Amino acid sequence: MASRARVRAPELVGKGGWINTGGKDLTLADLRGKCVVVDFWTFCCINCLHVLDELRELEEAHRETLVIVGVHSPKFVHEAEHQAVVDAVARYEVEHPVLDDPELATWKQYAVRAWPTLVVIDPEGYVVAQHAGEGHAHAIAALVAELEAEHEAKGTLRRGDGPYVAPEAVPGALKFPGKAVRLPGGGYLVADSGHHSLVELAADGETVVRRIGSGERGFTDGKAEAARFSEPQGVALVEGESGGRPYDVVVADTVNHALRGVNLSTGEVTTLAGTGRQWWQNSATSGPARAVDLSSPWDVAWFDGRVWIAMAGTHQLWSYDPDADTVQVEAGTTNEGLVDGPAAEAWFAQPSGLAVAADGGRMWVADSETSAVRYVEAGTHEVRTAVGTGLFDFGHRDGDAAQALLQHPLGVTVLPDGSVAIADTYNHALRRFDPETGEVSTLATDLREPSGAVVDGDEIVVIESARHRLTRLRLPEEAVQVEAAAHRTQRPATEIAGGTLALDVVFTAPTGQKLDETYGPATRLLVSSTPPELILAGGGADTALRRELTLNPDVTEGVLHVSAMAASCDADPAIEFPTCHVHQQDWGVPVRVTAQGTDRLALVLAGMDDR
């Protein structure tokens, strides 16, 4: 067995305690003899949700020898609430122990710098690998197989059930519903995300008329009772001439990375776009709808003659043209952040809600990770920001939009007067932005994780996702008075020296694979900063994973934004059609310039930093 670097794993500690263990507190000693994968995640992060799905197959295949432990490490204030973590574990069907670490104690002990990060611990309690970002499941599976063989031979492998204890199921018609639409004949069609189906409710918003989908997670077309979805979120009525289309509603089938069509008369479900595979860098960005990969579509809306898609997984807006039966990117670069301008140059961060103005001239976007409300102009597709400043500032503050704050909004709804209601999800509030005055106000509070809303006359029906219900409110004439709060993302800053900083992205190809540059560079590195003037030289895009940055001595703190990608393929030349994998991660690293700071910043994409 090849030798590998090993570091004794720090203990797993978190003030919030353990979830999915039947009330037992776990220690590393309890896990001795097992291969352990520690998943540092936070439930706002779309990349973390992708990794949860990547790990399901690994978890099942090695159930007797492998324990996956989630360490929930919050970004937003709401994510530090224990009940919110409990809800998220249930919402995303996490079937392994989760440590709630609201103060980032274990995050700091393991020197984690990004969500998600996976750390592999061997059966003797040593860290043997670290992986940041998505796309590492195959590499971890190979490493786990090696560890099983090695420790079986040494007698240090322990087989048997792990410490996971399933929580009690909570009955109800809805389970973590996502979005809803009001149907032409009255009533509502709700994306019942936690039950992997759609539910038609009567006009009272409570009585179940029918269910579309079997309720089992899957990707199957067909009749209402047999079709399968996987955590559907957004729903939209198709407008314009039908042209013989056999569907009335388009559904963002989020975890299936697909758009589905539903015929309201028959309940028949068909796949409109997506392959079921997740989009990766260098995948097609346009083409026949069912031949192009998508990535976590979160909402859909009819705008500018086609269905627009909030593609949360790639931080972009895409569209589906029902007449041409094609999809294409409309706005966004895949870089995560808040940048306005022409559609092809704009940056988004997990766009999760869409709503179109009554005259069709503007589409509003809930840009969740920047806690922002953005909009796209019809025709020109210029992108502008109405509320929000970026990835790190959030809170609950009303007033002029330039200084108002939201916290991870997931939905937007156009009101009869042309203003916009905002499902301000992590503030548990319904907010309002008035484009005429530029003012933000609060319409209602004490709504548990609202994910969207539907206007019904002079009332508004709010989807309270974490209360598993629709809540009807009268549109208030006056705003609710709320005490203002402002927050910044709290992560420990890395102390760096002024002048030149060596930036190293560490990547080791998985066993049996290599960087394959047959058709060009296999790696990519993009570096920028907040504020932009922090970097004097060395920013921008290049192919090498090592970069020298010249920092501005007049800027003493900021955030380095680093995006890295590496593609590895089977190394055996005898394999005619080698399998290739893409590994990618975005880091936002808070830094502080001090005299004692380091002159090298290492970010581990895959492997171990042995310098």
C-alpha cells in the first residue's frame, strides 16, 4: 500500500450538539475502526447540497465500514439556530450524524476555508485527505476502498452498523414546500419538495385535491401516480399560444437537474429539459433541451417569450424555448458574486426566485447568496441590482434600498401596485421593495422560512416552508416596524504578510488518474478580491494552480476570491475511452495584513498540503 501523509484528527465539538444520533454525543473514539468522511457544510450553500447528493451512493455502498459525519458550519445568522439546522437535516434527507457547530469550533480546528470541504479520517483516527468543493465522490470512493483493504489486513477495521439514528417522521400534507402558482380555475399547485411531488390544493390552501408524483425520490415520466421528482422547487404556468404543447405547467425539478412539464387535465408528467446529470465546467451551454445538462434549477418564469430558469447551481439564468425545444444561457458567467451590467458579464449567486412585472418589461430575481433583489430588463437583458451589496453583508434593515438589508431571500412576487414582495427567508419575513420610491419595508414577520408567495386579490398567500403550510395574509397598508439588524459573514480571517503572497491551490489526482492535457490545459485558476484594490498584480484568470499576488499595502483587510478547476482522467494508456472527472471549488478567504502574517496561502482542492 502506498504511503500517505497522516495527521491526527482533532476532536469533533460543537455547541449545538448532535443530530441523528438518538440523543448520543459522538467522539472520534466512538468512530475508531471506521473510515470517516467529515462533511463541512451549511444549508444555504448549493454546492453543499450537491455534495450531500454525491455522498448518498458512497454512503450506501460502504454502510458497514464508512461513517459520514456532517459538521454544520453556518454562514448566515439564521443558520446558527439549532432548530433551523434540525429542519435542514430533515429537509434534505440527511441520513448520517450531523454536528451543529454554530461557533465554527471544529471548522477552525480542521483549518477549513470553504463550503463544502470533505475530510477523510482513517480507522486509526488520522486525517489522510482533504477535498474542497464538488466532484470528489469518485476519488473518495477509491480512497475508502484502499483504506478498507489496508485496515482489514492490519486488523484495525471494524464492520457493523454506524451511529445514525433516524428521526421520527412528521405527518402532514406538505413537507418543506417550495414555490406555488394559482391555477386558472382557482386553487394552487404547490411544489411539495420534501415529498418529491406536486400537490394541488383547493382555494382554501389546505384541502388536497390531488397529488402528482408517487412521493418517492426519482426521475420518471408518466401518469400522475407513477411519475417521480426529486425535490422540485419552482413552478410556472406556460403563457402564450400552446402550439399543441402537451403541458400547462413547467416545474424546476431541482435535484434531478431537469425541467418537467405537467398536463393539468391528465396529470401526465414529461421531461422538457436536462439529462438528469449535473452541469460542469466545459459542458454545453446551449442546444437541444434534453441533451444539455442543467444544474439545480430553482425557479422558472415565463419572460420575453420563453421560460427563464433560475439556475442556482451555476449562478446563472438560463432559458428554455418551448417552440425550438432548446435551452441556453441568458445571463451570468458562473462566477459567484454581485456584478451588474450586460447579461453576458453579470455575476449572480444562487438565483432562487423569479417574478415578472405585469407589463412584461422586467423580471425580478431573488439572488439568495448575495441577499439581494436583482432585475433583468426585457429586450436588452441588462442586469441591475435593486437591493443588496454582496456576498458578505446581510441583515434586516428597512429604508432606502441603498442601505437596506435582506437575509438569503428565496422568492419574489409582483404585487398589484407594481412593487415587489420578497420572501426574506432567513429573516422569517415578507418584505416589500417599491421601485417608485426606492424604499424597502417589512410587511409581515414570524413566517418560518418563507420560500415564495402568490397574490390572490387583495390577499397574499405565503409558502411557509419550515412550517409546511400556506399562510394567507391581507396585504397591509402600513409596514411593520422592525428593529434594524446588520451582519457580516463571520469567519476567522487569515493573517497574511504585506507585499507578495504565494497562492497555492493543492491538487492531487485520484489514484489511477492524472491531469490530462491532451486537448489543452486541465486546470484553471481565477483570482479577484473585495475590495478590488486589494490586489495590485496577479489577479485574473490563468491555467496554473500557483500564482504570485502583489497586495496593496494601503489595504489592510479584505476577501480573496479564488475559483479553481482541475480535470483528471484515467492514467492507464490501455483504456481506449478514459473516464474523466472535474473537480472545482470557489473560495472566499477573509484576509488581514499583519507583520506576522504568512507569505503563502494554501487552498486544498484535493489531497494534502505537505509543505
